[in-house]
Amino acid sequence: MKRLLTDRVVLLVVLLVVLVAWMGVLGANGYLVAPYDVPYLASSLESVVPLCVLGLAELLVVVTGRGGIDLSVGSVVSLVGMVFGLLVGVWHWPLWLSLLIALACGLFLGAVNGFLVAWLGVPALIATLATYYAYSSLALVINDTAPISTPPVQALRSMTTAVGSIPLQVFTFLLPCAATVWLLANRTNYGRRLYALGTNEAAARFAGLPVVSIRFRAYLLSGLLSGVVAIVTVAQFASARPDAGTVGNGMALPAITIAILGGTAITGGIGRVGGVILASLFVVWLNAGILLAFEDSRGSQYQLLALGAVLVLSAVLNRLTTQARLRTAGRAP
């Protein structure tokens, strides 16, 4: 029990095993409309890719502390996706150049967030909520609210073909992004400074760390990762949609839920890439199981209930984890 409370990765592995086993039993006994089997779980990884990458983006900004959060990631996905769609599908620019410009656009939008939060000192909640509205509006007006589904854009669907039963973007986008963030957080000076800032900002300033620069670069990276998701989303939909990242409840809230469920402390200083990956699998496979529990579209309505329950569970688990660590530290010699 102590290991479960103090190691979020172990806990999430247990939760995943329980979820898959439980859904498998329900399916075997005829309570689901289709088998909850390995091919179905593998195909659902297509939904894991954008949510997990955005969860990693939230990890980087939340770890900085001082209320760090990025509510604009979904609108960045929409706006960068429309820019990418225009470049490829309307102006017929080379794909490699369009990819670079789309990523640069994500960097720029992240830099705007970083400037507001790190340099001007605007609270992250207010700053990124404001840019969420601004970026969403620009995504809508850039092509008069119409999606871009020209043949060159539709041809991008080939970027998301399956390798066996696993979507290709797992290997081309998710794994490289996860590996890069892990290396950045665990094997670089910037990663150590990032966690030090979130743990104790006053101590970081006293130690002479460039606090403003560290926080700014976190939002810069969040914008870059959101740009990656924009490219993935355009390829998955075979269309650049102005509401791709904001339709319904958008991508930001699930991404924040995944980051917190993965063990990222909302107060900063704590967070692991492995936890975010496992949390994204848990959320997506839970939603996939809920869809199979209903013959009509009601399952999507219950997904919102499940997402809320997962968020509450995340907060409770983080509190229990903190208390367990404090008790452990209190017993240490």
C-alpha cells in the first residue's frame, strides 16, 4: 500500500490492469456491444497520441509552480492546424517546409503565453485563458470558419496508417516526443532547474537561477508540443478544422486531467513522463470501454462523468501521495 501511494507509476499500472481485466470480463459476459480486446485497445491508441503529447506539455508548465497551467493548448492545436492546412492544402507549399512553419507557429504562440506569464507576471490561468479565446477566434476567421479538406490535406491521412494494429503516429510522434521530454526533464541542466523552480521559487532565485527564462521556455515548449499535436490532428481527420482542439470540452481539460492523474503536483516541482503516458492510456481505454457499454451515442455523455471522476481521483491521489511522502520523511533519520 505504501508503494502504491508513493509511486504513481506503480499505481497506474495496477489501475490499468484492473480496468482491462474488468472490461474484458464484462465483454466476455455479453455486457458490451463489441469485444474489449487487444485489437480494439490498439486501435484506440490513435486517441492517446494527441492527449498524451498535450499532457506532456501541461507537465512542463505545471511543474514550474506558481499556478502554472496552459489552458490554450487546444486553441493552439486549432490555429496551428489551420495554418498547416493552408500551407499544404491551399498554397501547396512543400510538406517539409509546411511542417517547419507549423512548428514555428506553435513556438510563437507558446512564446506569447510565456511572455505574458514569465515576463509580465500575469497569472497563468488568466493569461492562457485570454490566449485561448484569442487563438480560437483566429482559427475560426483564418478561413471564414470553414475546414480545409483539399486533396493534399486528405493525402496526409497516410501519416496515420497502422503498423500491425498500432497507429503509425505512436512511433512517429508520440514516442519521440515522450523520449525528448524525458531526456529534457531528467538528463539536462534545464530539467533540474525546472523542477527546482517548481519546488521552491524563492530558493531558486536565491541560488541565482534565471527564473523568468526557465518559466518562459516551459511555455515555449508547451506551444511546440501543441504544434506537433496540430499536425497529428490534421492527419488523423484528413482535414484542417478550426475547432479541432476546442470542440466540445476541447483538448486542454483532458490534457490537464492526464497530467494530474499522472502524478504532476499542481503546486509544482513534481511530475513524471511515465506517469503521464500511463494516465493517458487509462483515460483513453476507460473512455473506449464506456463507448462499448451502450448501443447508441449515450456513451459519449458518460465519458464526461468519467473524466470528472478521474479528475477528483487525481486530486485525492495527489493528496494521499503528498501525505505518505511527508510521513516517510518524518520517519527518516
